[in-house]
Amino acid sequence: MIAHATKDDLAEVARILALQAVHYARKYGEMQLPDLTHLLTATSLDDDGVGLLRDGTEALVGVLAMVTGGIGEEGELPMQG
């Protein structure tokens, strides 16, 4: 989906995810963000790392599908090919 998204689509996704982060911070207070870049290059992960990557990817895919119109009538994501 990312490969097929336009630059404007990706900018819109970034804006939406940023708004979600700000909404969370306003509702629950500012939280120190940990440096999670190591998760992107790790060769093995613990359960917490797997959960973070899974949830983050799910959020990204959901917003990207919404922005690009990638969710079908039945709420299913298009098959990647």
C-alpha cells in the first residue's frame, strides 16, 4: 500500500497519526516517548516488541487504507500483490 500511495497520501497519513498522538497526550497527559528505532532493525524481538510493531503496523495500515480509499465495501483491505 505504501508503494502505491502518493506523497500527498503519505503526508495525510502522517498528519492523522500526529493528531491521534496529540489527542492521546491531551487526554492522558504528556508521556516520554522511548527510542524504539531499534525495533525496526532487530533480528529478534520479545513479546512486547512484537506487540508494538504489530499494533503500530495496524494503525499505519488502517489510516493509509482510509486515506487512499483502500478499504472495500465490506471493510476488507485490498490484497497486496
